Amino acid sequence: MAEALRRAAVAGSWYPGTAGALRREVEGHLSAADGPAPPGALVGLISPHAGIMYSGPVAAFGYRLLRGRPATTVVLVGPSHRALFDGVAVYGKGAFETPLGEAAVDEELARALTSAHPKIRHDTGPHAFEHSLEMQLPFLQHVMPGLRIVPMLLGTQARSEVDALAGALAQVLAGRDALLVASSDLSHYHSSREAAVLDAKVVAEVEAFDDAALMARLESYHGHACGGGAMVAVMAASRALGAREATVLRYADSGDVPEGDKSRVVGYLSAAFTR
């Protein structure tokens, strides 16, 4: 496995670089997240991916739902911020490393997904320095030790790419014990008041479980969500896999933390899809 080990890219900067400090921070965010659980069995989540001090308090509202759940495979879908490519890049072998250990790739499921559509292929290159999926792992490893993952990055997030991925996920995951996670932040670098207006439109479409309307909105304005295509793919696949309810668990922005600047924020959303 060593030759396919994806080393942590942002440990020690975006989140604590030691296991003890990371566990304390993750547990602190989880303990502070409260509220009723959404009805039904969890099929998919939307979770943010900024530095853990900023987006962690929001991400915790989704990941607290996994406490006590037996280890399963989590299919992580996110945007590529650094590498430009067409299609969907799957890290199909080995493991992802964080200070909490190694999260092994579900290689059989990865192979099934890469066989489901020509746009989906094994390609480790875009994953090397990408933070969008790595930022989900500290929470997942803490609440679900022993999980396996399938890391997937969308290259362009164009409609054809999103549709191909949504269809493949629906086809391959049918009848399997797996969880979908879409990694995305919302608007970037507006004032908190401006961000709230922009983000409310996305939040409303997530809450309405209307992935078609969300895709159309993303195509009309690219500043709504950096991982909007991942959100749409996971929403569509979750519905195909039986989810009937969408629940917005938490919305906030980076200015809501004590160190935050309300004049220039990033929006964060945690949402769940259940059947």
C-alpha cells in the first residue's frame, strides 16, 4: 500500500498536525453541534472544506450523525482547485493519510465506478495537493474508525461531467452499504450580508432537494459554490438511491468564528439527504 499512499497535504496548516490536537479540535466541534437528527436513514451529506477552525463548526453538524454508525465506505466527491482536467479523477488504490492514520481506499468499489462511464477514470495526480476531500477525513476518521473511502474529484463540474458521475453513483451504489459526501464551500469573499443573500438561494434549492434548479443556477453564476457540481451529483445520486428528504443542518460563514472577518467571508453549509 505504501506506493499508493497519499500523504496529507494540509496537515499542520488547515488543521492540526498531531493526532492528539486534531482529535481535540474535532471532538470540540462535534460536542458543540446540537439539534435533532433528520428523519430516516442517511444517504448523503454536503460538507464544507475550509480550514477546520472556520468550517469545522458547520461540518460537525453533519458528521455528528455518524457517531455510532458501523464503519462503511464513504464516497467523497469534491472539486479540483489546483489541477485542470476533464472528467472525474478517482484515487483508486491505496490510502489517504492524516495524523489520525490511514483511510484505505475501497478498491473494488473504485474499480466499479471507473468502469461505469468513460469520463470516470483512475488518476491520482489531481489529488496530490487538493484539500477539498482531505478536509473531510479528520471528522470521518474520528467518528467512524476503520472506514474505507473512494476519493473522486470533478475536473470542470460541467453538466455533462456531473450527469455522468450522478448516473454512475446511482448505478454502482445501488444495494451497497455506502455513504455519499459532497465537499463544497459556498460563496467566496463577499461581505457577510452579501454572502447571506447569495448563499440563501443555494440553501433553498438544497432544502427543496432540487438538483436541477441548483445546476441551472450554478451555470448562470459560477460564484455560488466552488463544489457546486459535487453537490448536484450527490443530490441526484442520493435521490436515485432512495433519499426523499433534504435537511439543512447548518449554515454559517467564516466571519462567525471569533477570529472571523465579516467584511470578507466564505459561506459554509451542512446538509443531509435521508430515506
